[in-house]
Amino acid sequence: MATDTRRPVGQLCGRVLLRGSIRCLTGLHIGARNDDPAVGGIDEAVLRDPLTLRPYIPGSALRGKLRSLSEQAEGREPNRESGGVHIHLCTRPPACVVCRLFGVPSQLETARPARLIVRDVYLSEDSAQRLAALRTDLPFTEVRVEAAVDRRSAAVTSREIELVPASAVFSEMELVVNVYEDQDLTDFGTLVRALALLEDDYLGGGGSRGAGSVRCEQLAVIPRSVASYGQPPAGSPLQLEAANVRELLERSDEVLAFLREQIPVPETETTADTAPSESAASDEEQPSL
Ligand SMILES: [Zn+2]
């Protein structure tokens, strides 16, 4: 059993940035949880940037949705609770693609840092100005009244849900995949697929009642090798552009070749996925097979 690798397993080779914008096709409601101190326990309010009061999409909300959709697409049943949400975590090596991208906490033997970073996405300046000019119900948002009928008493109760209006655009979205091995480059394709799944699903709350339909547009895949960080920035960064997720999916072979060309990944003897027992190469974790 060969345990020596040609380079340290934890050596960062580069990063892949996926940038773009998120357009709301229907109203978007990303609410704050009651335990979020920023909103004082209001149930149906949207989350806002405390400085500008503009609504935004927290990276955690987008990330959680992408994880959930990836778990479903991979057929991974939730088996752990984390922060009040049930998620899937591989408890034995090898880690699946979901766990590789989204990470596994340190107490499990499959522990690994998440490859994926999802940043907060803010309302575009253009949309903010347009919504401000429209004088919506609340700053930048509209309030929809939804009626609910109690089946026992037949009483009708109404509640108000705050929505970012349809056609608003959030930019710029930035998803970052840290690249340690070639598999991280192929896993980038799984991330793009998660965005495609998101477009046929919904983001935020009220999705089953029409809210949260979004499109990711004006996408750019930007590879950055570790070596490039020490050099003066190029005039125009090398990037691959796609109008939408569908186009990016159709060009997935081209995208992977582009990433492999731009982020050289020195060969390792093996990866955890192809030979589970080799993850013993990691100093701390000893898999119990
Ligand atoms: Zn897993």
C-alpha cells in the first residue's frame, strides 16, 4: 500500500471563480430566522443589509439550497442535523461529491474542509435604483397578503409576506471552488448542475406558492492558479463566459479542459475517491474499514 504522495494532499493549486447575476422571475422571499438578531424576530420579513436596508441573498441560503439539491440529485439521504437543518454527511470514506464540495465537520472521520465558498449576493445598483423609484410597499420590496383557511374552524386568517419584486437582479454572485486535486475540477461540473437544478426549483421561502423562481445569467468561469496570485494582475483576466447555466452545462467538456489548462494540478498517487484506504495518507484520520 503506497502512502507517499508526490506532493502534500492539502496543497492548494488554485481557485475557480464562478461569477454571474441572479435574476428573479417571481418574487423572492429570503427571510430571517427568528434567532437572527438582525431582524428582531419578524417572521415574514426579508433579510436586509443593515447598512443600506437593501435585501440581499445570504451566501448561506444559496449554499444550503445548492447542497440540498445536490444531495437529492445524488440520492444522498439526510443523516445528520446541523444548525437545525437535516443534511447528508458521509460517515465513512470515501466522501461523495456532495461532501467534497460542501465539506464534512471535523468530528467525522471523513472530515474535510469545504471546497466551495458562496458569497452573499447583493441587489444590483440598477435594480436598487429602479425599485427605489417605484416606491414599493416597503423600501425595495412589496408585501403580498396570503390567506389561509383553518380547516377546523373555517376561519380565514391572512398573513403578509414580504417579497423582492420579480425582475429584480442580484449581482454579483460569486461561487469559489478551491482546487487541491483534479477531482475538484470535475466537481465544478456538479456545482453547475446544482445551479441548473435550482432554476427548476426555488430559492428562499414560499416556493410552493410561486415565489423564488430565479435564473443565473451572464456567467463567467475564472480560473486562478496559485502561481498567478504572485504576479501582477493581467489586463483582462482569462475567463470563459456563458449567457446562462444551460450554455455552461452544454459546454462542460470545454469548461473542464479550460480549467485543467489554467490550473495545473500535479499528480498525486491516488485520491480518496478511487482508493478509499489511501485516505489513511492523511495524518489525523485513520479510517476504520
Ligand atoms: Zn457524502
